[in-house]
Amino acid sequence: MTEERGIAAVSAHKVTQLQRVIGKTKRYQWVTLAVYAMVIAVVMCFHEPWFDEAQSWLIARDSSWKDILLFRPHYEGHPPLWWVLLAVPAKLGVPYEIGLKSVQFICSMLMAGALIFYSPFSKIITILLPFTYFFCYQYGVTARPYALLCLAMFLVAMHWRIRNEHPWRTVWFLVLLCLTSTYGVVVSGTMAAIWVLRVTFSGESPFHNRRRFAAWSLLMAVGIVLALDVWPAADNFATQPSTVGTITSLSLFRQFAMFWLVLPSETMFTDFAADTALKSINISLWGWVMCMAISLLMWAIMLRIAHRRGNALLLLSPYAALSVTAMRYFSGHHIGVLLAFFIAMLWLNLLDRPLEPEDIPAFLRKHTQNIWHIEAGKRRLAKSIATIVLLGMSLIWNVQAIASDIRYEYTGSRALAAFIKDNHLENARWVSFWRYLPEEKYPDGSVREESDDTHRVDWTLVTANPYFSKNLISCAYKDYTFVSNEAPPQSQADKEIEACAAQGAPEFLIGSRQPRYFMKRLGLSYEDYTYYELTWLDTPWKGQNKYSTIGFYVRNDVYARLFVDPNQE
């Protein structure tokens, strides 16, 4: 009886805690989350998964658990958590889009829930921020691990102030941050290092608090294991000389400068950088000037706020570590990671102490000081207008991207899969063009040798593969359904091309690259094939739209059977 009363008391205490948490929430927060869920769910129904989404699903579905955990990270560059989550529905046979988008929807809701219910921002920011471009469309709709990465950053920000009182709680969220991305490992590691340094320089022995030291030890072990797990393999395509230093590549100095002086502005305010690798981003002089002006203003405000709370090093060190990592590989759609980092830094600083007039840099304070002295109602109105102006561009990008995704085809993956299914072409030979590097000069004038990377097949057929239980890609290395990112030596590539050519003329050749080279390498005649354009695409990026088409080359006899009306003369 006593035990039953104890259990009942614990249950009642938990219910009371839950009621207290629910009681603190406000109606607008639940409404905001409900609207966010509705927007995400509706757009997901229209959104066609693109290459990154298909690649992750195929790795999760078709790789062994050993490969998922220990082998594939060396070629993909990020920890295996995302594949582990996708593997649950994928290996259970859940249909592709249902399984993929269900996992993403849960992650998106957790990210948005943290922003809406726990952030220290004003009501208007809390309502609008989840609907900005990166948090809604890029990291909400499209299925990639970045929603989890943002969530982990927000959770760390929430608990940073109590890290010494509750070290395990903070460390678990730092571990989650590590598990989500290589960027997470970098941010988590630098934040933990600053934590240790602060304790040490405060005069307290790092070993004094045993719980905290044990938590640090676990985090360090996780970080080391994950760093070793994602360390690029020797034959990873990204480590090959052929992928470094092309004519169009920016120097390391310009990449570093762009990371600090251009990309902060690109998180929310400007739209000059395309969704391409950092080393390939090319913007005009006017773009540099405008982005630098906005980025420097952002740094001035962020540094002022952080410095007044003793967190300047906490702001600069992780970002510096990110900038070094980014020069290895950083793409345009990763810019949202920087936005999440800035939001998290602002979050933990405001939890430390609310925003004050002195947080405004001196050169701006004289223009804003009157706002702090007007009556409360007018001050709230002024802040609301300022918030709408600041978030307005990102909100517009989000609306444009959503409208484009609903109205037009994003990747053509569904159209290609439907074409194959409707015409019963699953067992036909579909040969995908591969990556070919023609002679090209490095910036130092040295000449690049011609080479074939047969394992880097074109993305087009990969996006259709998840809709089928068999591999559509003929001549695929080790029958991989996805891009392996393994770069073979030219001798091995020659053997693979010869073996593929020996199988005869395939019914279909697919890829966006120049076809004549690949047909020649396979011993085929260009005249024996007819190009068929399947559909055209409209792929949104911020305020931009990239128009392209999806098509393939069909062997003439197959083309006549599929597309020529037998009643025509």
C-alpha cells in the first residue's frame, strides 16, 4: 500500500509539472505551431525529393548497419544519425515519400517547437521566425539532417546558462549536436573547450565537480569517435586533386573572407550567393560591398551583445572553427546553419540578460535611443515594424519557394519514376553518365589529366531509384543504388567502362552532361539514339529560380516502339 501511494504521488507530481508547463504556454504559440505544421505538411505533399534526400534514403535502405555506422560516413562527410533514423521506416518497407517525410516532419516540428515555446524572443519574432526561408522551406520541407542540427543548437542555448549546475543535461544536447552533422561536432567541440577554459581560469579545478568531469569526458569521447568516423577516406572524391583548385575556384583567402563578410548577410537579408560550393560562389563587386556592409553591422551588434555578457569568445571561436571547416566543403544550402548559430548565440545571451539600450553599438545608439523612452504601446509597435522589416526578405523568399514548389516540378523524380512504371521499363538497361574531368588547368598553370570517375553517376536516375525495389542504374559499381563518392583510379574506371560496353547498347542513356563523350567511351553511335525531353523543372533558391529540363537518350528502336504512333505512315 505504501509503495502504491508513493507511485501515485510521483505520478501526481509529474502531472502537476506537465500542467505547469502547459499553463505557461500561450494560445498564440499553439496557433503558430499548428499553422507551421499545416504549411509544412501541405508543401511536403507537393515537394519532390531531390538528390540529397534520395541519396540518404537509399543509403539507409540498401546499406548494412555496419556500412551505415562505420563505412559510409567516410564518404558522405557527416555522422550516421540521419541514416539511422531513416533506416527505421526504410528497412521496414515503408513507401519512400511517406517514410522520408514522416521522419522530416517530426524533426521540423521539434525544431519549430523549440523556437516557438522556449526562445526568449518577442512575440512577433516568435510568430514569424519559424516561417523564414531556412527554418520553413529549406530545413522544414526538404528532408535533411539540418532541422535536427538547428534543434540541437537551440537546446544547447536553452541550457547553457545552467551548464555547471546541470552538466549532464547540457552535455546530452552537445552530444546530440555532434551526432547531427560535422558542423555540429565543430561547434560542440569549441563550445565545450570554452566551458572547460572558463572553469579552469575561474580558479576551480576541472576535476572538482565529478559529474561535470564525467560529462565532459563522455562528450570528448563522442567527439573523437565521430571525428574519426567522418574522416574522409583516401579515395573519397572530395579528397582527390581533381576536385581542388579549378579555374573557377576561389582562393582559400577569398573563401575565408566570404565566410565572415558575405555569408552572414546571406542568412537573412541578401540573395547574391547561389546554392553551390563555397569555392565556386561568384558574386559581383556590388554584391560584395552590400553584403560586407550588412555583415559588419551584424557582427557589430552581435559582438556588442556578447561582449557585455562575457560571451564574445563563445561567439567568435565556434564561428572561426566553422570557417576553417567550410573551406573543406561548404554549400549554399548550409548557410541556414550559420543562421541557426547566430540565433542560438543571441538566445543564450538574452537568457543571460535581457536586451538593454547599452547593447546597441554606440554609432547606432543615438538613432535608436528615443525608442526606449516612448510609451509602451508605441514602442511595441515600433519593434514589431522593425521585426517585420528585418525578417521580411526571408519571409518573401519562403513564400516564393513554397509557391514554386507547389506549382512546378522540383526535380522530375516523380515524372521519371512514373514514366518507367507506366511503360514497364524497370528491367530495361538505364546507363547513367558519370563524372568526367577533361583537361583543365590549375590556378598555378599545371595541367589536369583527363580522368573518369565512374562512381559519381549523374543524380537524375538516383532520384528515381527510391521508388523501386531494384536498382535502375545499369553498370553501377557494386550495384550501389546511390552515388558512392568513391573515386576509382583511371585503370579501374577503364575496366568498368569496358565491362559496361561489353553488355551491348543500352535502351536508355541518362544524364545532364555532354553525351557524345560517354557514348564514344561505351562504343556507341550518337546517331543510334534520340533525345526525349520528359519534363521541365523550376527549382527555387531564395528569390531565384533555376529552370532546367529532365530528359534522356532512347535507342532508336525503343523510341519507335514507345513514342511513334503505329497508325502513322
